Amino acid sequence: MKNEISIDDELILHTDGVIARLTINRPDTRNPLGHARDGERFTEAANIINSNKNLRCVIMTGAGKAFSAGGDLKSMKERTGHFGGNALQLRDHYRESIHGIVKAMWNIEVPIVGAINGAAIGLGGDIASLCDIRLAAQSAKFGATFLKLGILPGDGG
């Protein structure tokens, strides 16, 4: 039975029989992560997946030409949005959004297959690494760009 559940416009969960498809849906900006509510979005999706005992696996992908280009670099550079505020606020934002994504994926009870359809950079590469199985298109590119900046990955790497 097919069923599309939009967590919202930016994360779409679609089920078809025993398979769920989770799509990061920000194709115009190459599916960056770490926005406000991203942790909540992924937690909600994980809860829906775990509550459906018919599901046997999740296929995770990104809409458009990228899996996920990582964090929102413009917001990071300008220290706006979820990357703004003082050090304690920034820590809390990371816990809510970025770490929330990681925890939600870790708690999904069925295997996650990463369908890497393009760039998986920084946080996007780490999210791809959290998938139990990764299938990469020939166009896929992986990168840990935070290393070039001399910083540790904020999501745990």
C-alpha cells in the first residue's frame, strides 16, 4: 500500500509495502542540513518508521542533484539562523538539530539504505555514513571539508 507522509516540505517520507523512502527535499540549495527543526523532522520520521511494523527497510536520498551538501555554509559564515547566537546557544542548536538527526537515524529499527545520488559533503557525508548500506551513483562525491578548515565535525564525524 502506497502512502506519502510529508513531515513537511523539506523532509518527505513515502511508504510502499515493506519499503519506506526518506527524501531530504531542499534541491535548490543541494539539501543542506542543520536547519531549525531538522532534528525534530528526522525524529518524527523515525517514530513513524518504527511504529510501522510492516516496514523492512528505509531508502534515504536527496532530491535533485545532491544527497546533501552538508551544513548551510551561508548561515554558518554569517552566524545567522540556527548557527547564530552565543556559544551556549550554538551548542544547544547543534544538540537540537544536527545531533537530533544523528540520534534519530541511529534509533531507526530497520536497515537504512543510502541512495547517494550526488554530493555527500561534510554533514551530508556523515549522514550517508550512518546508513547501514550505501549505494552511490557514478555522480556521487564524498568529502570531509571540515578537515580543510581545521575543525572537528560538529555531528560526531
